[in-house]
Amino acid sequence: MPNIEDYEAMTKISLSEDEKTIVSGYMNMLLDSFKKLEDTDVSGVVPLISVLDVKSPMRDDVAIKTISREELLSNAPEQHDAYFQVPRTVD
Amino acid sequence: MGIFIEDYNVSGADTVALEDSIMQKGKQVTAGSKILDNFVSPFNATVVDRLLDGGFKISGRTVMDEFGLLKLSHDDNNTPSGAVRAVSEGISAYALCNDLFGRYREEAPQYDCCYIHPTYGTVSRYGLIPLASSLDQIGIVCRDLSQGFGLLSHLAGKDPKDGAMFPDSKYCYGKTDEKITLGIPRSVIEKADADTRESIMDFINKFSSTDIDLEYFDLYSQVMYILSSAEISNNLSRYDGIKFGYRASGYTDIDDLYTKTRSEGFGLDAKLTAIMGAVVLSKDHYGPYYEKAMKIRRLIKESINFDTYDVIVLPCKISDDPYENLALYSLAPLAGLPSVSFSYKGYGIQLVAGVKKENLLLSTWEVSMA
Amino acid sequence: MKYETIMGLEVHVELATKSKLFCACSTEFGSDVNENVCPVCAGMPGTSPMVNRKAIELAITAGLLTNSEISPRITFDKKNYFYPDLPAGYQLTQLFAPICKNGWVEIETDAGKKKINLVQIHLEEDAGKLIHDDWMDTTLIDFNRASVPLIEIVTRPDFRSAEEVVAFLEKLRSLLSFADVSDCKMQEGSMRCDINLSVREKGSDKLGTRTEIKNMNSLKAIAAAISYESQRHIDALETGEEVLVQETRRWDDSIGATFSMRGKEDATDYRYCPDPDIMPVFIDDEWIDAVRSNLPETAQDKFIRLTQKLGLPEYDSEIITRSKNLSNIFDETLQYYNNPKEVANWIIVELLSIAKGDNKGEDDVRIDCQKFAKLIELVDGRTINRNVGKKILSLILEEGIDPVEYVEKNKLGMINDTSLISSTIQEVLSENPKALEEYKAGSKKVHGFFVGQIMRKLGGKANPQIINKLLTEALKEI
């Protein structure tokens, strides 16, 4: 059973005690169900990332402005002098 | 549960309701999650532009489950979703949604509606708030499949803003005169209740049919859950309280800002999915879970070859356990196939056809309704 | 020396595209804050990455220049971690199918020639820029650089000295900048490097504990950091006072030491996975051949052309081919005035000394080559003398004047009138009897004094060769 705290840290989610009980319950159920995968032999099978069997389209290298800075920043919870702002982050 | 988050108060045969995951320029779009509080979309989803170009009117934005996530707990609350209510109550002629886990496909027939899940890569996902990119597909709630496909013909076709699409610029949906053979996965249908089984048998009798074996069916839910939770977990990482959407208050440092924002902004289903997605992608589990699921996905896709049959018939419910039921709704997204669900003699039936073979679905439906 | 240092590099190079890797935002350096940001590179939901063909092409170019195998089918993957400079919560990079593999680059140091092997070159997107504001105790984010295309060049642990590392980076810079893959400006961050370093006893086949020094952006600092870090490892091995741990370290240039970045990234599980929104990009032989046939001259080819075809001295050729910018100026100027020796001379002697005075490097000098050519032609054709020419060069750089018009307007044309010059010589000789006496007594340096006086009287515009000739004759007669 994976250590839930590790995954909370990885996903930046902190579960309350109640939530933790529910999440571990489901996690147990799910991981248990995943055991069924073990019975299938997949040797030589290439993973399927997307069902589409097409080539990636490619863009020409042309710079185009699609939205204004005002519009971009209008969604920012906090900004300062056209920068997005967060608490001091130590490098 | 109400119908609309925002009701534009228009009516008529050309009205389309949008699930709150479909972005509209200048409108608040939250996909049913607090984490997107106050997010105003800076652009229109491609389907929105195409609706407007086709002369359709947008009737409103419908209430939805958070991001359209899977609810693992059995829900006794029988209120249908906003999109299905909008159509079944005659408020809107159509509704567009992203039905990843089957909620709309299961619900539509119960409320005398139909659902069209188009072939993956035929309808642009640009402007759809994503759940799982390789599985998401915008679909249509409608009253009548022939009308629904009429709407779909306006929406489908290559979009230069979505990199994962077929190159066809247009699709025509119409009846076909081909003789249709149904593929009948008896072992799956047998899991449905007696009344549903009876209705399905009655349906099947109108066609020629052949028994098929859905290999890997008992792994569909697992593969679907592993792949979708991983992709959803990735797609939820962008919600961090920095660029848009909800930001918690009272944080002490950047890590606290992330954690408070995401813990307060996400509901329990999102938290569970984000964590499960991280589990299946983490170093120790990538191979046995994620990579293996991708491999089995290929086996599933290759196992459905439509060589002796044209359309697969499935029930819309086989269990009260949502995780078990998920298997029914996993085939179409896992293999990128089109499907429809509708009510036949009061019971939900789901049909699945080959890639871009929507015409066979429409024809089968029309024959059965005749 | 009992120990040897073993190093491998990860070099990040920003590609010289006009738009970003997955969206059409401009990549221009020095734009206003958050000016080049759109929903895609801001990590907004509902967007889809669209691959920039030019970025793929530049990476193919880098692969060809480093003798790499180019993969026929490439894919992009997500690297998941939270950091405020990363808008989507993941970086798009290439883990499973990188664009180039198994290349090599030949370097030359005092110890001779050596092959440095490359593991791979992969494409990835850059992150935004964080500015830490101590005063407000906040961090400000500019996403202009987010999703600018990078290639990461990963070498095998083939380096044994700082000289080799520096030679490799200089070689890379030359290869990539001459092919316009990148401007490779370390000071602007368009080329930066992580160093993986370990130390072991010579002859041992066991690798020592490895540390990684992150984000180095000057050759001088790289050499200093390697020397410091090797010594730290050796001290630890010898005294056992410090236990080496595998970790990421930061070089502090002002202190001259490396410091542990403990807690950062070391234990992170990046949960790499393929991005299902980006379909595979296929690179066929036709495409590779097209890129190959369009490869511009390398610095090495150019050096050979300059020395062998154009007959320039090796020293001059070396300076010009050290910088893509200088060699561009050289080639373009040559198109307007085909005199390789003079053009090279003016670039190396005059242009670079003015640039140096303005604190500009070889890569930052900018000049209108047509005007530059006209100027060289004016001096070469003896319409103006070299000193006037130097002044005009400054004016071209500062004000963009046209040298021909300027010379005409200010009557700066050189005086070639022998009778005027002769009479001026006579004037100067008669006005300076004392100096004339000294000359007669055998002082040769008085010759120069006379030239100066004559030149002054003629407003600095006289042809110095004619003055010399006539003065020598006049002095002989005395």
C-alpha cells in the first residue's frame, strides 16, 4: 500500500483525517482490483498512448499575439507591475 | 441540482446548452469546481464557434459534477445532470458535454433522451476543460438521434488548434443501406437485470446478429481507471492558484499556497483521482500499472475488429457499483470508437461501432425505431 | 596527480525560433513582462500544444552537426513537478523517444584531440523567469520565456579536465551559432550547463560519489566551479572529514564555492508519462537531407576558406571565425567591397577596438556593412586617410552617417596636391630652424615631428604617403 502522505506531498494536496479514511478505502479497493492486470501477458505489446494513428500536425514558425497582457493578467489572483505574484520562493 | 449555472433564456429547436466544461469567451467557466472560481475564459471553444457559425443559439451553461469525474460511491440521489434535464424538460434542444465515465450515456435513456459519443479525433477538444486527454470527447445529448447527428455534422472536422485529430475537414452523417449485423456479447448482457435483457433481446431480433466475446471486458474498468486517473492527475496540476482560478488565503509560503489552494479548491473526487494518478505514474508503479494499462489498451483496441459484425450492443447498466458499470462505458473511449445510447422500450441500450462508422449507429437506431 | 575528475555535461541551448515550441507566442528577448504569453503557454485548460516545425528542424541541425543519429519518430512526455515558473505543473520534454542519439563532438586542447560522446539531444520547453523581491518579500513571475524551445545535450562522462569542458562548450557554441541553431549567449541564458562531477583514484574503475552543479552560465565560472568542486571531493576522500553525498549544488560566483541545494528536486518523483495530446512527429530521410543540404558553413569550413581561398593570415581568420557575428559582418562587407585583407583588418583592428571601448563583445557589434564597405573603400582608394576613416567609423556606429556623403559635405577628401604639400613643407622647414639643425646633426625622429607639423597645417587631410615622399626629398636637398 503506497504511503498516502508521499502522494499528498507530490500532488500538493493535504487530506483531512476524514478524507484520508475515505481515500485510503478507495485506494485499497482500486489497487486490489488492479491485481487482475497481472494475469494478462503483455510481452511484446507496444503501449498505446493515443488511439489516433496520425502524424502530429506542425506549425510554421510565425509569431502571433493571441491575447493581450491585460486579458492574461485579468485572471491572476495576485499580480504586481504586470508580473504574477507569489510568496517569496527560495531558489 | 439545478439545470443552469447561467441561463441565457433562449428557446427553440436550435438551442444548445453547454456543460460548464466548455469554454466561452468572456464567461466564467468552472467545470463544476471551486478551483476555477472566477476563471473567465479568454477564448471560445472551437465547438462554440462552430455552433454559432451554424446558426445555433446557446441556451445556457449547465451544472455538472466536478470536472465530470467518476463518483465511486453509489449515489441514491436520482436527480439527473443539468445537461440531461435541460434536454428532457424541453428547455434546450441539445446539450454538449464531455462524458468520460458514462454518467450522461447512462442517464440520457432514463429521461427519454439520446446521447452521441463521436469517434475520438473527429470533434475538436480545443476549449474543453480536460479530464483525460486521450479519452475525452465532446458528445451530444439530444431527443432524437437523427437530429443529434445533424448537429454533430456542424461540429465535427479538423481544427488547427487541436493537434490530436483526424485530418478530415468534414463529416456527413446519414443512413446507410448496408445490411447491419449486430455483435452480441452475451456474457455482458447477462449481467443486466431481466427487464433490460428482455428489451435487448427484442431489439436484437430486428437484425441479424452474431455472438461475440468481449475479451478483456473484466479489465476495462481497471484500465480505464488507471489511464484516466494518470492523465487527469496531470491535467489538474495546472490549478495552483497562481495564474487563474481560486487561491486560498492565509498561506505562509509557496508550498502552503499550493497545498491550501488545492486542498480547499478540489472536491474529494478530484483529490482521490489526483492522488491515484500520481500513484500509478510514480517510479515503482509506472511499469506494473500505467505502462501495463497502456499495453492492455492496445490489446483491447485490437480485440475489437468488427470483422463478423458491424455494431456491438451493450446494456446501459449491469451493476449498482459505479466501478463495475464503468466497464460498459470504457470500450468507446479506450478504443476511440463512436457510440450512442438511447431508450428502447423503456430500457437503455448502448451501441458501439467502428472508427468513423457513426452512420451504422444512426441506421441501426432508425431500423429499431421503425 | 593521484586523482582524476570525471565529468559529464547537460547543456541547455535555447533555439533561435521566432515563436515558442508549442504556441505562436514570440520568443523575442527583452520584451515587456508577460507580453509574450497566451493561454497555451500560461497553462490554461482547454488548450492543446501545436509543434513548431522550425524547432524540430533546428534540433535535427544540431544532431547533424554532432554526428548524431536522428530518430525517425519522436514523441513528447510530461515531467511533473510544482514550481511557480512552470505554468502547467509539468514540463514538456522528451524521455522515451528523444530526437537525437549517440552523437560525438571532437575537441582540441593542449593535450591534443579527443572525442566527446553524446548520449542524446532532446527537445523541451523552457520555464518562466522568477524575480525575487527582497523588499516586498515576494516572488514575481514573468512567463515570456515559458515554452521557448530548448535542446538539452547530454554527454557521456567523458571529461577529465576543466579545459576539456570549456573546449567542448566553445566548440558547441561555434557549431550551433554558425548554423543559426542558437545565438548561444551564455550571459543571456541561451546556453547554460549542468556539470555532473565525481572524483576517483587514478586507475580505479569504480566511480566516486557524484554531485551535480546546476545552471552554470559563464565559461570562467565553469572552470572555477570545476576546480573548486574537484578539490572538495579530493579533500573529502583524503581527510574523510566531509562525507560526500549525491546531491545538486549551486555555484556562488561571488564567494567562489559550491553550496548544497538540499531538499530541492533530489527526492522528487517526476512521474514522467507520454503526452497524449501531441501525436508523434515523423522525421523521414527526405527531411533530414533537406536540412543537411541547407547547412550553412561551419566555423572550420570558413577558416579554411579565409586562409586558403582568400589568403588571410591564420591569426585574422581565427579571430573572425570565432564569432558568427564577426564572420557575418566580414562576408557581408566583402559583398560590397571585395578586398578581404582590408576588410579583415578594419574589423579586427578598428571595429573591435571601438566595440571594446563600448564594452561590447564580438557577438554584440552591429554595423551597416554597406556603409562599412564604402568607408574602407574611401581609405583604400586614398580619398581619405586612415585617421579620418577611424573617426567616420565611430560616426557610422553612433549616428549611422553615410561615409561618402559625409566626406563630401565636410570636405574631408585627402589633399593629394603635390605643389600645395611641397610649399607647406618649405613653410614648416623654415619655421623650425632648430629642428632642422637637429636633423642635420643626425636625429632621425625629427622627421616624424615635421610630418606632424605639415599634417596639422593641412587640417589632417593630406595624403601621408605623399608628405613622406616629398619631405624625404626636401630634406635630402638641404
